[in-house]
Amino acid sequence: MGDTGPVEGGRGEQIQQAEREAARQRILAQAEAERIPAEETTRAVPDRRWRRERP
């Protein structure tokens, strides 16, 4: 009977660790789904409004 305390505590820690890992995986999956590829963020788009030649 004296052994049930530490075993339950260890099991609780294992459950918490599993929950943390599951939450981490959900966050990583969400971040990946919302990620913008670097090619799209670094693409230069010329702003021709300021380069118009005036007659």
C-alpha cells in the first residue's frame, strides 16, 4: 500500500507530459497550416506609382 502514492504521482506526471506533448503537436500543426512561405514574403513588387514620367 505504501507504494501506490509514488506510482500514482509518476503516472500523473506521465499524463501531464503526454498532454503537454499533444498540445505542442497541435500548436505546431496550427502554425504550419498558417505559415506563409518565405518566397511569398520576400518577393519584391515594384511600386510604379512614384516612377511615372510626367509630360
